Amino acid sequence: MEPERTSGKNKGLMFTQCQPIACRSLAPMQDTPVYKVPYTANIAVDPGYTAKMSAIGDAAGGSDDSGRTKYSFKQEIAIPTYVIALVVGDLETKKIGERVNIIAEPGMINEV
């Protein structure tokens, strides 16, 4: 989304959940609910952006040669490829339970 379509109106937002058959555009794999896969991913984003995935993420791990922030994710449980999700934007995380977090733009986190 263009920045003006976000709540903060200053940074863009990119989101994808691979339903129903969009995972094949992210990685070369069979894209059907019959197949379940664990996965790891390394994502680099421009400064000021945060990356989140449908996996356990390590804290931002420094920068690459171009100054982008690096994130690593690991999903050890085999899941259908259509459940793989990725979001990059101006994001904040708020813990609301023992095992539940909310991820949203900073201006929307309390409403969410």
C-alpha cells in the first residue's frame, strides 16, 4: 500500500498471505494444502521498517551492506504453504496474553 493509505501516512505497507495459491510467487514449491512444510526465511528491509512472518522471528540482527535491517524467521512446525504470511511496514507489537501478540501500525495498536 502506498503511504497515504496507511494510518501513519508516512511509510508504505506490504502484506501477503499466500492464500489460495500465491506461495508459488514467493518460493518454488508445491502450493496445495496436501503439502505441509517447515521453513526459514531471511528478510532485509529498509531502515525504519519492520518485517513479521507466520513464524518465530529473531530480533532484528543488524544491517546488511546496503544498510537494510535483517530479520530471520523459523517455522519448525510443518504448515500448509498457503498459511505462510509476510508483512513489512511501520509496525508495533503489543503482548496481550501469554502466547498472543497483536501486530499493527503504531497509531492503530490500541484500537486493534
